[in-house]
Amino acid sequence: MIDATIDAIGRMAALGGPVVLILMAVSVLTMAVILYKIWQFRAAGVGRHAALRAAIESWDAGRISDAHASLGQSTSYLKPVVALGLHHRADTARMEAEAETLFLRLERGFKLLDTVAQLAPLLGLFGTVLGMISAFQALQEAGAQVDPSILAGGIWVALLTTAAGLIVAMPTAAVLTWFEARMDAERVFAGRAIATISGPTSHSQTQTDEVLDATFVPA
């Protein structure tokens, strides 16, 4: 099985030339980045904010102790952002900056995937143009003894690079779109969390609790 795959890759590279080899190398790099990003998203708990959501809802309802308890149970990568508001009373700008730092860390590699999705078809088209030039040169050298199979064979080989470029670009674009959609959802969640924590309702409730704590001091 492995030998057959290696032979198929070798034949494809021999037919498509250096452009196909470049696309193969790009596809390996792209797959490595995609697998790393999937692992990174899973390790960070992207989309898994049940405990953090409970903490924010408790804070918004004025249940401060419940909010802190739920926050302590959270394993979300956004926990430090919420903790800035709940524990340290940080302002909105600081929490947004901290959240954006975490988002940028998760979005590393997106530019590479976007570049591959855009340039792989162009690289395949470039290989096709080179192959067509070679095919027409062979046709010219044949002179009066033109064999249609020469032209057809050259065009078939030339179009192979376009197909290879599309094979690399289309899955990359689809996966990148999925990654970006996940990050958009994360930004919406973080924005709502920060707005809830730093909103006037939360501040007034916190102030009320502090006044009550200061008033009813045990003798």
C-alpha cells in the first residue's frame, strides 16, 4: 500500500514537474498547520465555556459568591479575562486587550492557510501555462508530421498541475473558513462577557454588596 502510494506520487511528480513537487510540499506543510491548529483549539477549550458562562450569569444576577465559585471550576482559556473583571475590577479596555492577545495566539497560522488557499490555484495555473508552452513547442517541432496525440498528451499533463493546485486550495479554504467562524463566535462570547462584567448593572450590584458588607459587620 505504501509502495503503491509512493509510486503514484512519483509518477505524478514526474508528469507535472517541479510545480507539482512544490504543491506537494505545500500540502504537507498545510496539513501540519491544520492538525496543529485543531490540537491547539482542543487544548484551549475553544467553544467550551459552560463554567465560565455560569460565572458570568451569576455575576449578572448579583450572586457574587456563585460567580467566583463557577469561575474557579472553569478551564476555559478566557478565564484570565473574566478573572480580571471579577477579582481585580479591571476596566473594559484592559479586558479587551487581554482577550485580543489570546485570540491572536489562536489565530497564528491563519495567514499561512489563507496564502495557500489563494496562491495554490495560481501556482497550478502557472504549471499549466508552462506545460502548454512545452506542448506547443513539441507540436511545432513535429512540423508537417503532426500527431494529435502529442498535443492531447501535452495538454493532459499541463492540466494536471491545475488540478493539483485546486486539490490543495479547496480543502484549505474550507478548513480556514471553519477556523475563522469558530474565532468569530469566540469574539462574540468574549465581548458579551466583558460587557456584562463591566456593565452598569454589575457595578451597581457590586457596590450594593460592598455597602452591605461594610454595614453588617459582626460584633
